[in-house]
Amino acid sequence: MHHYLISFLIFSPLVAAFVGLLIPAKSESSFRYLTLIANAFQITVLFFMLGSYENASALQFVEQQSWITIGLGTWGTLKATYFVGVDGLSFPLIILSVFIMCIATISSWTVKQNVKGYFILLLILNASIIGSFTALDFLLFYLFFEFMLLPMFFLIAIWGGPRREYASIKFFLYTLLGSIFILIVMIGLYVSVHDPSSSGTLVHTFNLLHMSEPVNFISNSILDPNNPWQIGPYNGRLWAFLLLFIGFAIKLPMVPLHTWLPDAHVEASTPISVILAALLLKIGGYGLARIAYPIFPEAALYFGWFVGLMGVISIIYGALNAMASKDLKRLIAYSSVSHMGFVLLGIASLTAEGVTGSVYQMFSHGIISAMLFLLAGVLYDRTHDRMINTYSGLSSKMKSYTTMVLIAFFASLGLPGFSGFIAEIMVFLGAFRSNSATGVLPESFAIISTLGLILGAAYYLWTLQRMFFGPFNIKGHISEDQIFDLTKREYIMLVPLAAATLCFGIFPQPMLSVIDPFARHLTEFVLTTGKNLTLNL
């Protein structure tokens, strides 16, 4: 049974979606419970995986079956496999995905418009996310990656706010542009991959493990040290890394490729904002660590300073925009841009601490951002107003809600005792150590990035002071009757998230033990292979 656990995770939502197609649209409650049953099944499967997972760098729960085999004449044979598995990079994100999708289903309980279409799209999105985090065949990954685009586009365009068409089209175009860059590299790799078991014989495969074999680096490497931008095979590898980097940086998102995110968040409904921030952004960081860095280690070293620099810029720029935001949801969206900058900085450091912190940041931010957007949604559902200056003194009317906001804000700004602190301190340690240990990042990057923590504390504490403390007052046409505390359903959504960020802040070791073997393997592989390749040229 253990050989099919990942397939159960991927295909159970698709089976539920197919069943949903057979149910009459008027039976609205059936779709809610069907989606919740699919989530419950995934949670059960996840418990089986947790019981069997070993803290090692090797892939686990691997499934590999022939999928596509087509003869291409002189080009050989096109081979694509259904190849999935998990390790210390993907397993934390799988845990996060299953958890968040269940929370998003509960948050969607009040959806009234076209309930059947909404929940079927939610189930398809669920399967696409799990598939992206587990695929080890580049073509399979790309299909799951692209498949996420369609349900998210419709979920924003149909169930979003007043400017939903603009936001959904902008999201679609940005993501499609990144996908095209990734597709170009995928095709280039496909026609140039060699089989390490056949003395470097040219094969046509999308297998990500074959693509990261050193035989493919050496056979495609011709570099003039005085002119790294020469026309030639190595030049192609440098550009291929940059194309992959841009493609995944759009999804992350990285400044200046981030402008689709605030618009999408502001217009998306609350559960879709939760999924977008908690899960879809992580595909960007995951793609860099799973594909770009292992396949192009020499380019990762060459451009390490640039990746780190863009991380620092994202941290500071995102925080400054969050401070200037008047819309609560937009503030949270820009805080996500800032926090994803730490993911870039950690990966760029190429230290075990930095990469571990980067993956932990993706996991932690998923929990915290989901909680933040749910809290923004709670207030918007009551008043249909997200402007920060509309409210004052909410703590006197919404005590439990204020407590949850305090937990989410403190966790997001990196207060000790919360998961955000563990992630960011490890990224800082890795960035500081990078100069002496790997020579990739200057220490100034780590020093400058600490300004993001100061700015984060500033915009969160300022928002708390304006909205929750002082005399109670509300502006506009909002009545006092609309301001009431959390409901039972809202407690069910928020309490597990609050408990998770506290638990993983106080007891981070179980998750760090999962991530650390992958981080050490990746950094050692990139540093050793990348440096050896450069020396042998």
C-alpha cells in the first residue's frame, strides 16, 4: 500500500471531482461534504506517510511507471514517466498542502454562487498542487504546474471582487509568461540529456534525476573564463538557469515580477487568497530548489549573488509597500512578497542553515499567511470594508478575534516563540555564514535584510494600534451590529493555524529533522559539482 500513497493523495480529489460532476447542481451541500470527505481521506493517507517517513536525503514513497513512449525516428524515443516521490523538500510542503486545503474547504462553506463549479475547481486545484510538489519527471511537473493555472484563473474571475476580471487576466498572463520560459528550458534539456548508466549515451528523457547527473554538465560545458557570455553550450546553460529563475520567480513572486500578486489577493475571495498565499507561491521556491539549482549548479554558483540580491530587494521593497498600504488585504499581500524574499536569500546562501531556513520559511509562511488572510476575510465578511482607517478600537468588541490577530501578526513579524522566528533566524545564520563557508553572498546582504524585520514590526504594530486599540469607532455606513466576535466555524479554521505556528515555533526540531538531510545534500551537491565543473573547464 505504501507504494501508492502519493497517488492516493493526487487522485482522490480528482475522483471526488468526477463524482461531483454526476451530482445535480441544486444539491449544494453535497459538494461541500464531498470536498471535505476528500480532504479527510488525504489527511488519513498523510498519517500513514508520517508513520513511515524516514529522515534521510533519499527519495521515499517513490512510484515510477511508464507513461509516454513514442518513437521519433532518428531522434530516438520520447520517454516520459509517471515518476513521483517525496524528500525533505517536498514532504513539508505536502503536509502544508493537505492541511491548508482542508482549512480552505471550511472557509468556502458560505459560498453561494455556482457551488458545484466552485468545489469541483477546488478539488482539481488540490490535485494539481500535490502533483507539482511530488513530480520527479519534468514533463509531469510542468503539466501539474500548468494545470494549477486554469482552476485558479476561474476561481478568481468568477468568485472574486469587483475588479476580478483584471486581476485574473493579469495573474494568468504573468504565470503563463513564466511557464513559457520553463517550457523552453525543459525542451532544451530533453534534447541534450545523457544516460549516466550507458557511458553518457544521449537519451531523450524528462527524468529530473538524470538531468542533474554530472555527465550532462560536462558534456555541455565550454567556457572561456574571460568571457562567460560567449556564444556556446555553456552560455546556453547560463541562460537556461536565468530563464528557469525568472519563471519560478514570477510564481514566488520576486520584485519586480510581483505586481500580479496584490491585485490577485485583493480581488480573490478569502479561501482562494488562502490557497494562493499559502501554497501557490511556494511552487516558485520549490522549483528553484528542485529543478534550477540541481540541474545547473555552476550557474547557481555564478548567479548566487544575484539571487541573493533580488531576495534582499524583495524583503525591503515588499515591507515598504506593506507599510504604505491602506487596504488590510493588500498589506498582507505585500508582506508575503517580503517574506518570500527570505526564501530567495536562504537558497542563494548555499549553506545548510540557509537552505533549511528557506524551506522552513515556505512551510511557516504557509501557515501564517493562511491565518492572516482568513482574519482579513472575517472582518470583510461582516462589513465588506477592508480599509484600515475605517476601524478603531475593535478589541473592545471582538476580543477573541483580536487575540487571533495578535498571534498572526506576531508570528509574521518573527517574534520568538513562533515558527516565523525559527525560519528567519536560520536564513540569517546561513546568509551571514555564506561569505566564509561558500563565498556566494557578502555579509552585507544579511545585514541589510534585517531591516525587513524592523519594517515588518513597524507596519504590523502600526496596524494593530490603528485598528484594535483606542476608543471604538467605525466609519462609513457600517453599523455597530455588524461588529461581533468569532463564530464556531471561524474558530475551527483559526485555532489549528494558531496552534501550528506556536507548536512549530516552540518545537521546530521534528520539521527541521525532515528538512536538514535534503538541505545538506543540495548544498554539498551544488558546491562540489559546480566548483569541480568550473575547475575542469
